[in-house]
Amino acid sequence: MNLLFSLSRAIDALVHTIGRAVIWLTLVVVLISAGNAVIRKAFHVSSNAWLEIQWYLFGAIFLLAAGYTFMKNEHVRVDIISQMMSKRTQILIEIFGVLFFMLPACLLMLDLSIPFFMQSFLTSEQSSNAGGLIRWPVKLLIPIGFFLLVLAGVSHLIKCAAFLAGRGPDPLAPAHGKTAEQLLAEEIANEARLKEMEQRTDK
């Protein structure tokens, strides 16, 4: 079990490092998008390369941050029924879902995307747009992203097994005490109360 804990910590450290780095790509995309729009409007100059780099970076954000999102337990869940069950049953459902749905789907995507990338790399595939970029770097993001998601899934399974054995914390507990859905619901409720108070004040 100690070896598995070490493996889980190593995976989490890798996924966390990549996830935190990818966060900054959001700022890069915004700056490129804004700069491209300003230059196009002000100087009537446009470049397919700058347009495509936005798409590439968006793909990088989505794919490379998927494992990080899963590790942080911030992915979308539809668990209305499981929330009414015991914590042990929830963890067993979690293990079943990862083993029989998440990991097989990710491994299938890995199997399909590696040849997809290799063909692009070996042929030095270029964009069909004038002045566009080479294609293989963005296609490489697909197997890397799903590989990171597989690693995050393995780490999650270790945490679930540790919890069932009484040797680890609840892997489904949000890191900050509340889920993103709960925080959003609270924010919406607060805004509704503020609007109601403003309407009463106006009257």
C-alpha cells in the first residue's frame, strides 16, 4: 500500500504541475485573441497562423487540464442518486465508473489518437489555410491529454481503495470544503437576495 501511495503522490504532483502551468495558457489565449482583433481592425492585417494558434492553445487547455480537473474533483457529475447512498457505496460506484467507463474510454482514445498523430508527424502535415501552422503538435495533445487523464484515474483508484481500507481520506470530498456547484448556487442565491433588497429599497 505504501508503494501505491507513493505512486499516487507522484502522479498527483505531475498532473498538478501541468495543470497549474496550463492555467496560464488561458491568459496567453486572451492576449493573442485581443491583439489579433485589434491589429485586424486597426491595420486591416490578419494572419491564419495567429488564428490557428488560438485554436491550438484552446485544445491544449482543454486536453492537458482534464486530468487536473479530475484530480481536483471539479469535473461535471450527475450523482443525484448516489448522494443519497452511504459513503462506502459512493466510493464503490466511483471505482466501478473509473474501471469500466473512464479508463476504457481513455485507453481507446489513446489507441486511436497515437496513429492519428504519427501519420501527421511522419507526413509533416500542414494546415490547408494559407500561412497556417503545422498540424502534428496539436494532434500530439490528444494522446498526451488522455494519458494524463489515465494517470489521474489510476491515482483516484488508489485513493478510493485506501479509503475503503480505512487508510485514507474521502477522495470525493472537495478540497475547499464545497463543490463548484454549491459555490455557484450560493452566488446565485446571494445575487437574488441583493436584487430583492434593491427592489424593496426602490419602493
